[in-house]
Amino acid sequence: MGVLNVTPDSFSDGGRFLDPEPALMHAREMLAAGADLLDLGAESTRPAGKTYGAGAASVPAEDELARLLPVLDALRAETDVVLSVDTRKGAVARAALAAGADVVNDVSALGDPELAEVAAAAGCPVVLMHSRGDLADMHLHARYDDVVAEVCAELSAALARAEAAGVDRAQVVLDPGIGFAKTRVHNLALLRRLDALATLGRPLLVGASRKSFIGELTGAPPAERLPGSLAAVGWAARHGTSVVRVHDVEATVQFLAVDRAIAAAEHA
Ligand code: HH2
């Protein structure tokens, strides 16, 4: 899954793809590089805390759609590839699905009840990501006695909430929410124990690309975190993850091609 941030303020590429032309060029590059699907986001979810200060400002639905729709419409007109929309708002999901998006990626795991209704009515795949609190205060909620058990329990509750709202569990993809209400130690523990999350019985999506735990481990700024991101991709892909959400598609595709070829190599 290639990330397309049509935003002025995303943590690693804010402002680069805010205008439709550069956004479309970047989308085409990611598809040519081998992305299987694209995730279009028009609202940054950069959390408050020591890394990003006050965090991202929340964006009204009209503004989110004004950024998103020109890019979504143009992409839908030129490709059949799966297009996901990264939004926390039911109104945005509804308009995006009407414009031809295929998947809803919700980092709030149905914080907006309208989004559950929209997903239930559309029957589309929906990504439910683990987080706690909101963007402004999630860093204060990064407290766990057992992060793996608690994230599993909270994702299981999100799945139950989705089903109660009429979403079929077969629509749901689960995501541990790397970097959302989690410290470096929590992120690493969750990656280490992806097998525990897989017991929830749904496909897993992992988004570790360029995230701040990589910076904490290496000292690298966001734009220089590709090697660390590939380590996380390799680990996730080898431990049951179905979808990896990445900014650097070309490098990731090459990395996974070699990683998989080695895993599949026959005795010679
Ligand atoms: N991470 C980000 C945004 N959306 N969605 C899912 N399912 N999982 C993630 O880990 C995830 C996500 C944050 O990355 P990015 O989109 O590059 O930054 P920003 O939120 O600042 O736009």
C-alpha cells in the first residue's frame, strides 16, 4: 500500500503532494513501481507529543474533501487499482466511496458512528487501526501493563463494535497502529508479537514507514528512514502481515521481491 498524503502537514512529506498535479504524478510513480493499492489521505494524523509538538490540526470534512476529490476523481478515471481513503469521518468516507474509492482506512477504528454506517452500507473493506484518545492527547494514553494483550483486546472490541453496526467481519482488516498512543518500546513489542494479533482472525495491515521509533533507534530524520522502514517491512511481511503501508514503494517492492525469493528458494 503506497501512501499518498494530499496534505500540507504530514510528518514526513507534508506539502509535497497537496496540489493535484504532484499528487497524481506521485501516485503514478508508486503504481509504476509496483504498489498493489494506494492510500489517499487528506488529513494528517501526526500526533501531539515530544516529536511533533501540538500535532496535526483537525480538518473540516469540506476541506478534507476539497483536497481529496480532485486527486481521487482523476486517479479513478485512469486506473482500476484499489484505492483506499484514509479518513476518520463518515461524511468523507461516503463521498470518497461515491467517487470510486474501494477501501476505507480509519485510524480511529469507528470513532465516528457514521463511518460504521457508511462501511456497513457499502460492504467495502475497512481498516480498523488501534489508537487511544485523540491526536492531541494520545501520547498521554501510551501506558500499558501488557501492550500486546491490551491492543489485542481493544482491536477485538473494535471488531465487535463494527459487527454491531452491521459491518461484516469479513470486511475488516486490523492494524496495531504503530506510533499511535505508543512509545518506541510499545511499537517494538507489537511488531515482535504480530503473531498474537493474527489470532484475531483478520488480515493485518502494518504502517511503520518512516515512523518516529525508527528515528529514536537510529537518529535519522523522517526522510532518511528508508533502511529502518525496510527492516520493519521485512519483519512484518515475514510474520503474517497482509498489507504494508509505505511511503517508499520502489525500494519496498524490490526488498520484498528478494526477501520472498529467498524464502521460496528450492534446494539446489
Ligand atoms: N499511519 C499514518 C496514517 N494512516 N493508517 C493505518 N491504517 N496505519 C498507520 O500506521 C497509519 C495510517 C501516519 O502516516 P502518514 O500518513 O505518513 O502521516 P500523517 O498522518 O502525518 O499524514
